[in-house]
Amino acid sequence: MERFKKYFKENTDIKIGDTILTGRFKNSPAVVKGFGTDKNNQPTVETTKGTVSLYKFRIKKLMKKK
């Protein structure tokens, strides 16, 4: 994760085991299993539901509580 810190605009710590929201409407929870890169060397997040681009999800722990 340390090598992807430069891609975050704010100091967001996503760790293995965190829950993120993925999918078309960003409402499907998935657990982070690891980090990697795609064919264009862009950072990705490996989850229980597949590989997701770094900024195509919501981070559940940073969302406002209702």
C-alpha cells in the first residue's frame, strides 16, 4: 500500500480486510484482499468480488454515519 500513497489526494489508509463499496451504484460491499496493478500500471485493489480500479469504489469507514 505504501507505493500507492502518491495516488491518494488525502491521506487515506486502505488496508487488507477493510470493506469497500463497489459495483455500478457503489452499493455492493467487498472486502479488500490485496493490491496490484493493471496492464497500464495503474493501481488496483483486489477484492472478494474481483479487481477494482483504485478510484472506482467508496470506502465504507470514511462515509458519514446516518
